[in-house]
Amino acid sequence: MSDITYLLNSKLFPALDEELFEVPSMAGLTAREPSRHKPRFLMLYGSVRKRSYSRLLTFEAARLLEAMGGEVKIFDPSGLPLPDDAPDSHPKVQELRELVLWSEGMVWTSPERHGAMTGIMKSQIDWIPLSLGSVRPTQGKTLAVMQVSGGSQSFNALNQMRVLGRWMRMVTIPNQSSVAKAFMEFDEDGRMKPSSYYDRVVDVMEELVKFTLLTRDASSYLVDRYSERKESAAELSSRVNQRSI
């Protein structure tokens, strides 16, 4: 016989603030007025070389997103200063942050360098703060990750970007793309050749659009947290009490 004593008094929660406790419901996931505009995607890539394969892969994915009904903007990292080496008012920093706020989903594409994402890729992400005033610019937005490699297929950069996506509170989709020996996968015009790698890029972009359409109107509900409601309530109480002194 199993021990079920831990369920005794299961309706009592001495550690819980029941005024802030909410039961998840389908109603919260259903938008009263669904968005009618095209899903908005920001794309970042991690190389500034003249023939950058992460940029070429980004352009290929951007074409697919537009064909699937999305609106796409691509950030050029050239000229972006190192994090903390310039003020937040730097034009490239402001451009990046405005694009992040505009977007509903993102695509990060990095080469793998020394077994990791590039510094150029990481710098872009580091310039995106977890909060801008009362707004969390990446929270609840969808994310797809891709990488290119000069040699055999690897997933190191992908795994790192997934960790960062989770840290930035993004909804990182299950699928991903890793293009091995990328120098062999693009023609002289910079277009991706037919291959299983290309097919996977189509899969990833298709999945990104689906997840974005599914979550964009419910993102604030999806990422609403008990601990943060509790913290906000405590801050509000503190402010009210200070005013009454």
C-alpha cells in the first residue's frame, strides 16, 4: 500500500499567498481581439565577413518567413560597440533595442567559432537588457536558433543560444538548424542549394511562424508568474506605506 499521508490536508497551503494564487485556464490563452498584423520577426547573425555564411543563412530564412506571411527585419551588427564600451545611447544600440521591442519572434544565427557562438553574436544579445523600465523586451517572444559550421556538424552554438534564450525568458521552439560545411551549401549568388540542410531550415521557419501565431496574443499570460505577482504586491504595499508615513 502506498503512503499517501503527504496528501492529508491537501487544501491547506501554509506557504502560499492564496490571494495571489491563480488557477491556469484556457480563458487566459484566448485573445478577445486576435492580432491582425503580420507576425514580426527580428533576425540576428554572428559574422561581419564579406561572405558571411551566417548572414546568407539568415537571408535565406528571412525569405521563407516573408513567404509564410511574416514581416522581417534584419539587424546588421557591423558598428555595434562591445558591451559596456559605449553608452546605451549609441545609435546601433538604440537601433537594436527598438527592433527587439518591435518584434514578436526572433531568429539567432551564429557561426561556431572555437566550439562556441561568436563574440559578435554574444555582444548583440548582451546589449539586450532583461528589462527596459517596466518592459521586459524579450519575455514571452518566440525564438529559433541556427548555426553554421566550417567542418562537421555540431550543436555547440545552438546549445549555448538555447541557454541564453531561456535566460532571456523567450519561448525557444523545439526545432533547430545546424548547417555543416556551410561553404559548400551556398552558390555564387549566395543562395542556399537544395539539400536536407535547406529542408530543415524550412521546417524551423515553419515551426517558428506557428509558435508565434499561437503565443503572441497570450505571451503576457504565459509568462505571468506567481513569484513576480507576489513581489509586485510587496513593492506596491511598500510604496503605499511610505506615502502614508
